[in-house]
Amino acid sequence: MSLISVHVPKKMLEELDELVRRGIFPNRSEAIRAALRDLLYKEVFKAKPAREEEKEEELPISLVKGR
């Protein structure tokens, strides 16, 4: 995987941390990856957002981690 840096408003980061605290995501990185997957599905593939239960292996090859 590649590492990127992103500037995020404090309120957004607090909300992201709340999702992690509630156990919806294991950490910030997983939450951001899920959001990015949904954005790419919506904007690039014009499909519905990925469901939580979908596995990364089911994504198009260009979106699979590390590729």
C-alpha cells in the first residue's frame, strides 16, 4: 500500500474517530479506505457504494490494495 497525507478539518477527524470508537471501523485508515472505495465506485464506475460485507478481492483489479 502507499502512504498519503491528507489535511482534514478537526470536526471531521473527531467524527471519524467516533466511528472508530464505536467499533464501526477498526481504525482511521480502514474508514478512509472504505470512503475512498465508495467514492471511486460512485464517480468512476457509476455503481452503488460498496457494501461493508464486500471483500476487497471482489473489487476491480485497479482498486485492490497494493495494485
